[in-house]
Amino acid sequence: MTRILIFGGHGKVALLLEPLLVRDGHTVTAVIRDPAHEAEVAATGAQPVVADVELLDVEQLTNLVAGNDVVVWSAGAGGGDPARTYAVDRDAAIRSMEAAAAARVDRFVMVSWLGSRPDHGVAADSSFFPYADAKRAADEHLAASALDWTILAPGALTLDPPTGRIEVDPVGRGAVPRADVAATIAAAIADDSTIGRTIRFGGGDEVIGHAIAG
């Protein structure tokens, strides 16, 4: 049995991921900010824990992470406020990596986005720039760490039904159902060949497990 901690446990992708992991026999803890969301998270089979990652320091995050086998970062500020975007998508994400290392929880799966790279091409005066810049910084920090990391970088997220199939390194926006992103996270956790890799993907025709295998 694997103990998995998900940051951003009430996000649309996380709510689809949690029942998949529970079904596979894992013990899942979902970190959420709003206590009003506890019941919805609990209904997935995950154990909700109320904590605001924006406010927790590394020591507090270490206590939260300790005892787990895998950390999944699926949290985000949701855009809009540049300061909060940096505070959550970059700074809190990096603190969670440092906490995982301190707690000796080596496996860390980052949910990123398709364009998260130094040459993302988002203009500095764009409202999307803080998100692009924050995700790039978080991904670079993770890739330089000693953790057993995987960065999963999907394209534009949709609410379409799951297909069970994706395309790695898609051309264009790489639109992909959130349910397939959730399934890709679950598959990556189960496949150690994904360690040390950034996997950029969108909707496609290849079975998820085959598409991400190293």
C-alpha cells in the first residue's frame, strides 16, 4: 500500500485522480484550503486535511508530508492575482519540494503545463506571464533536486469524457480531458520509468501507460 499526499486536493484534476488512486489500493490524503470542501473530497475516498500551503513554512510542510510515500503537487492560485500566483505556484511549490526532501519522501510528481519552459514565449506584460514564470521556476527547481521527480505537463484542459489515450509532445495547444490528466498522474506514480523525466502531453491516440513508459 502506497501513501500518497496530494496538494490541491479539491482541484478539478485532483477530484478525478483521488478515486483512481483509492481504487488502486493507495491511501490518499488530500490537502485543501477550504473546510467547506471536506465532504466532497471525502466522497472520493481520500482523507481531507485542511491547510493553507501559502501560509505554511518548510517545517510545517515537512510535518504534513512526513509518513507518505509520494507527493503530488496539483495546487495552484488559479490566476488573476500575480502576487498570489507567485506565492502558490512558485514559492509554496518549492517549499513543498524542500519539505519532501526533509521528510525523506523522495517521490514527487508535479502537475505543470505544456508550455512550462524557459522559452515559453509569454510576453512579460501578459496577464498569463506570472503563471508561466512561476511554473517554469518551480519545474526548474524540482528538476535540479535530488528527489525522484516526474513533471507532467498537459496542454489545455477540457471537461470532455476520458479517452484513456494521450499524445506525448503534441503540436499546438494539446487540449486534453482533465480525466485523462488524472489517469496519467496515476500511471506515472505506478511507473518508475517516469522518474527524472518531464512528460509533455495532450489528447491523442496512444494508450496512456504505453505513451509515458520510458
